[in-house]
Amino acid sequence: MVERLRKICQLNGTSGDEGRVREFIKSLIHADEVFTDNLGSLIAFKKGRKTPEHKIMFAAHMDEVGFMITNIDEDGFLCFDAVGGINPAVALGRGMVLESGELGVVGTKAIHQQSSEERKKMPDFGELYIDIGASSREEAEKLAPRGSYAYFDADFYEFGYGFVKGKAIDDRAGCLIMMDMINGDPEYDAWYAFTVQEEVGTRGAGAAAFTINPDIAIVIETTTACDIAGTSGAKRVCELGNGAVVSYMDRGTVYDRGLYSLAFETAKANGIPVQAKTLVAGGNDSGAIHVSMGGVRTCTLSVPCRYLHSPSCVIKMSDFEAVKALAENMLSAVGGL
């Protein structure tokens, strides 16, 4: 499972550039119906052993946070901006790989040339650049035209006691779980949406939900874990090693109370470790799905993840397995409603 997660996470595919991820998923799933919508989301239908009374949809987003080249200066340095929510602090000094495959590194003005005020604050993206070793604008344009993408050049590896680190675990972990559900032997029919452009406003999910028109939707995600030094209580949000995370509310959705309770009941009945997200923060594809068409009952199951939206996302594989088990059992649970 770790090797399969590594493969899908190492693919580059930020919002608007998800094609490599989509083709990878499409080549490996065995569904009864598969198509790509006009925005680029991959939508699949898997026939189960039973047909539920209510139409069920699962969703996970294919896109990752990344960068777009916005300009090139006369010396060949690339100006860029974030695609999705990225703190500039996690980009400075990092290796980058361009859409063309060319490598580079993020830099800024040398510290000995910064004013005392500049040294007190983190530079924003307007003060950073990508150095690709070009000596002129003309050289750089051949490798990185304006509007092309750049990605974190990040290793994926296991460490500690069951932990893994890599880029794009948000939300390739969810995609991998849905791939296994499709390729398994589900009890009930369900639709699966591998969505685009979640990181820039849950755009693909809204379109996919309009197409599928579900009664119930379960989003498979990752969510920020702040179980690190210096945080305590509710501000820890969730903790690695404590299992799947179920949300009751975030900045985009007040979740269906019945499905929220059902997730905990299902976890308890099947011996799956589960925890509640303890802070109202963030958002995901549920925000767009639950207000689609005439309204959709929604639930989100998440893998707790440290250092989200960085080249060093960290999860514990036991939590991934817990979310996978809970998603599979929730299909049976909501199918019987």
C-alpha cells in the first residue's frame, strides 16, 4: 500500500493540470461506467451486489497545491504565484520541478542585503523567484513559459513507526481509497468522483455533483493535524495514530448530523479507530457538493495529516487504513438507509 501511495503522490497535477493523475487512475480502475466531464473530473460508476434506495456518491480530489509561472525577468529568473493555499515559508529554498521537467530552486534576496525590517518578516511570493540556471529571459521562456506550472520536487519515504512523508498526500490518499473500493466487491452501487480544482475553490466537485445528482455524498480527504509541540486541547484538531477523522462542521459545511453519528456508530461496530475533528477550520469538496441541485446529505472522512500543503505532508499508515475501512463500511451503512 505504501508503494502504491508513493506512485500516485509522485505524479504532478495541480489545479487545472490533473491529466497525469486522471490517466493513472483511469488505467487502474475496473468500473461499470467511466467518463471525464468538461472540467476534467473523472467520474465512475461501480455496480454493487445491491441497489440502494438512495443514490450514493464518493468524492476525492486529484489536484494538489502547486505554482504557476507569472513572469520572467531579464536575467532568466522566474516570477511565480501559488495555486492553492501555500504559505511562502514552505517554498523558500525548496527544489522545484517545472511542467517541462526542468529543475530549479526557490530563492530570494540574500539576507546580508536585506534591511532590518525585511529580516523581520517572511517574504511573500512577490519577493521570491525560481532559479532554473537560465542566463536570459529568452533561455528561460523555452523551459518555463508564462502560465506553465511548477511543483515541489519532493521525496516520498517511510520513517519512524509507520509514518510516511511526501507531497500531494492531500488528496491522493483519498483517491487511492476510492480506487480500491471500485476494484473491490462493494455491497451497494455507488458513484465515484475524482475531482479537479478542489484547492482553488472546490470547483470540480460542484460540477460532478450536478452531473451525478446524489442523495448522499461521502468525501474522502486529509485534514490538518496539529498534534505537535506547543499545541494542546482543541487546537490539536486531530492526532496521528488515533484513526479516521470525522467532521461535524468546517468553514464550508455544516455536516449532516445523522451521517456524522452513523460514521461513529459504524466505526464502533467494526472496531475501526475514529476521532472527531476538534476545530472548525478549513473546508473540502463537501462545501460545493452539499448545496448542489436540491441539496445533498454529506459526510467527510479524513486521514489526519501534519504539515498539509507542503512538500512534507506526514501521515501514519494505520490512519489511512482506518479511513479505508470506514469508507468501505459506510457504503454498506448508507446503502441500507
